[in-house]
Amino acid sequence: MFKEPQLQQLLEAEKFDALAQAAQQRLSQAPKDAQALAAKAIAATGAYDGRALDEALSTAQQCVDLAPREAVCHLALARVMGQQVLISSKLKAIGLVGKVRASLGTALGLDPDLYEARSKLAQIYLLIPEFLGGSVAKARELESAIRGKAPEQARLLRSLILAREEQWDEAERELMAVRVGEDAALAEDVRNAYGELGRHWIKSQQFERVKRMYEQLQKDQPGQAAPYYYLARLAQELERPAEAIPLFEKASKLAGAGGLPIDHRLGDAFAAVGQVDAARQAYQRYLASKRAEPGHVKDARKSLAALA
């Protein structure tokens, strides 16, 4: 996404505070630096702070106004609005989705190789209903356009399309065949797709299948928190909280841990085995986190109160 290696490395490591600091340092020397403006805006998407996101929206819009041909500015605008969707009322969120889609389309038009814009645009087409602009056909166009040039990225998009069409077996085959290499954005999409597909199989009570999938992700991305978190959640689904605890604790020490509700679920696991003090501490850690998701915050508060 970023041309500046330092900014890209901080983004991939999800070090959002450091990203904001690096961006501000660049802006102090060059106030119209599009890369720095985009980085400053995107840094705010690491949390769910409404006021900070409003400020980030202004920063991203400034980036677009100053550098309308810079794809990263439009992507930053889309990312900020996308985060606002998660904390907005349903009516406001519906209005924002169209703006997110438009900004992603502009970013992709300016830079067809910008995978994150292509991926997020495809996911919007697949997730929202047709009357709001959803379109499986448009998602397919986005996939087919890169099939020759970026086959692994295309394979991931095909998996998402197949899942949308409820062709679950085919979606799983495509997903498990993806080889991400050094593509951090693709690797993140793969982790998220494993989580979504795993939840589908859990609902179908195909637990061994889910375990096999998550263990494959663990093998493919051993330094990431997600596969350990998913395996811990599977253990909880199977009412094995004692097995979940060490998996959550392992996940908490790995890359990407900050973006997962690990301490919330760890608190649940400790509570289930009667370790009340440990559960309380886990819930409190989660509630103190800037990256705590609103829905999980509500549940964690209830669970914490129930311990008293």
C-alpha cells in the first residue's frame, strides 16, 4: 500500500500508534505528503474511537483533495469510513457503505495492482444485498481480471465467491490451496476466510473438519495469532475450556493478537473452569484495550459483572 517501507512495515505489524507517530513526523516536515496523510488517517482505524475516526476522515479527505491521483488516499478514506460503519447506527452505516464502495472503486481504478482495494471491493459486493449495490457478477469480474497476473489473490477471491454461493466444499478447496508467500494483505484475507468458513462448519457440527482446517492455517502461518485463537474457540464450542486456555495464551503472544478478542474469550474460559480471579483480570485487560470491539465490550462487561 505505502511506498515508504517504514510506513508499510508498521501497518503490516498493526503498530497503529507507531504508524501515527511516523506519519506525524513526516507531516511536520512536509504537510502535504500524501503518503503521510494516508498513514495518519489509517492509523486511527486500529481502534473504535468515534472522535478519532472523525478526525481521520478529515485527514483522509485532505489527502484526496491534495493528491486526487494517489490511490492510497482513496483507500485511506475507504478504510476510515469502513471503520465508522462498525460503530454507526444502521441507517448511517447503510449510507456509508455506498461511499466506501465508491472510494475503493476509485482507488482500484488508479492502481489496478492495489490488492486491498480489489479485495475489499469484492467483499462488499458479496456481503451487501443487491438493492444496496451487491453483485456476485461484479465480484467475479474483479477476480477474473487478476487470474493470470496474481493467481493466488484470484484464488482467494474465488473462495469468497463460492462461499457466498454456498458451495462450501469448493470454497474450502480453493481457500486451503492459497499460498500467500510474502503478501501480507493476502495473508490477512486468508486468515479471515478460514475463520468465516470454520464458523460455517461449526454450525454444521463438522468439528473434525474445522480442526483440520485450523491446523492447516497454523502450519501455513505459524507466527500468527489467528489459528491458535480459532483452535481455542473450537475447544470452547466443544465445551473444553481447559484446552482453550493455553491456546488463547499462546495466541496472545503472536502477531495479530491485538485485533482479536482474545482476553474476552480467555476470560470466558477461565470462568468456565472456576478461575474467577484470572477471568476477572482477562476481562479487565480486554475492556482496557483501545482495540476492543464494541460488541465484545458489551458482552465482556456483562460477564465481568456476573463474576462479582
